[in-house]
Amino acid sequence: MRPNYTSKTVMHIWRALLVCLTLGVSSSAIAQQLESLVQLISKEHEVSLSSSISVLHESGAELSVTQARNSLSQFVWHSGGNPNYGFSEHGLWLYTTLSNVTTTDKWVVSVAFSQLDNVDMYILQDGQVIASSFQGKFGLPSHYRLPVMKVDLPYAQTVELFVRLQSQHSSLVAPVTIQSADSHEIQNFYDNLLWGLFYGGLIILAIYNLVVYFALREASLLAYVGYICTVLVWQFVWGGHANMMFPQGLSHWFDMHTDIIFVLIGIGSGIFTLIFLEAKHTAPKTLPFIKVSITLLAVMGACSLVNLFPPVLAKCICICGQYVSH
């Protein structure tokens, strides 16, 4: 026999279900907010924020940090901690919260990728901006090869971090980290030291082979020197040092033609393979493919010089250049 529910009983049941649903949604929101709160408990170690990030894709017009904060309900939790957010023609906002419980208030937020067009960072406390930075390839000049923001964090108070990314020439790769200012200076010192050893080793290798070429007149040595030079240019641009060292006009040109460096290294490695390995005798079946690849890269490089390709196709050239160079 079916139970006979009155309308009053049914109303009480619906109310109870509605209360449970509301509590569940609120608990989920609170849990997500707590999960995104990053507590800084050590001033000795670098903290990755990639696993505590929420994201918001701009649909068209560029948002200000105030508009982004007013749209917090539209941010989506970025699970997995992978800092690659793919390609986008519009801006992308990252969001997380921080709380400093250490004895130092000097901190540095950094984005460990040098090829982003614009990287805008903001720290907000009680809705007010207390620190900001506008960097990236098209941002303000910096003494660092990577985008950074120095900030004074108050003790045991929650602050909000907003990062806006935009790039027409690369994927939105943004490993966001934070560390104390002292740790950052030490890390930057060793970073510069290792890069100096790398560049110095390649330059010495190029000079040595150039001297040997003048003594032996071996064409493969000259091809090897050319290949080393293309590697130097490629790494100098891709590593972010070009924005620090090159004149602003030249640096801006490389920023607009990043695909050229991959074309150069592809052509350089192809020519070195043909001459040094004597591909005509050692790999006759592969020889036509190498020549066609070098020709195609040269054509694509010439078209890129006159801005014939849109940014999406320029990204494909970068991929082709990497493939040929390997």
C-alpha cells in the first residue's frame, strides 16, 4: 500500500533537499577556496603555485584586474598542476591566494617562461592593489630574463594573486612560483653563472673551429661554426637574454619573428649534416629529403621576414624548425 503524503509533508521534504543542496554548494566553494590558499611557511624554498590555480579565459575585450576580481565566480579550477594552458588569441587570467607566516616580508613572484608577449601580475589585499608588474616580451624592461614581481607580503594575512597572460606567438606556458627575495637573488646568481658557462663554452668552441678552418681549409669546420652561431642566437632569444642585452629595436624584431630562430637552426643543422657527414655518400636516399627540408625552411623564413604568415602559421614554422634541427 502506497504511503499517503500530504502537501505539507512534501513541502518539508523539498525544503530539506534545498537546504542540503545549498550546504553542499557552499561547502564545495569553501573547500575550493581553502585548497587554493597557499601558506608560505618557509623562506628557504621556492613554492610552486601551479597546483593551486584557477583560470578565466577572456572572451573578447581585455579585462582589468578589478573586472577580473568581480568575475571570481567564473574562474574554473585548473586541476592537474600542468602549467601549459594551450593557445589563445585572447588573454588568460590566473588566480590564487597567499598567506605569509614566515619572518620575512620580501617575496618574489615569477613566471618561468620567457616567450610570453605580456605577463601582468597583481597582488591585492582587501581589494586594493599593493603590488603590480607589467612584463613579458612586450612589457616594461627588466633586469631579469623571466617575468618577476617583487612584493612585501604582510604577516598572516590573506592576499590575492592575479596573473594575466597573453601571447600571439607561443602557447600560454606559465609555471608560477614564489620565493623569498634572498632565495631569488641566490637562484638568479647561479642561473647567470650557468648560462655564462654555456654561452662561453659555445663561443670558445666556435672560435677554436674557426681557427682550425683557416689552418686546414676544411669546409665542414666552417659549417660547424655556422651551426654553433645559430644555436647561440636561438638560445639567446629563447632563453630571454635578448630582451636584456639587445637594443630595443632588435629585441622587438626578434619578438615578432621568433620563428626565424628555428628556421636558422634548422638550415644550419641541415647544411652541417650535408657537409660534415658527407650525406651524398653516406646517406644518398636521405639526401633529397634534407635538401627539400632546407629549401622549404629557407622559403618559410623569407616569407616570415615580410610578415606573410599569421601568428598561428608562424607557430607551425617553429615546430617544423625544431623537427628538422633534431
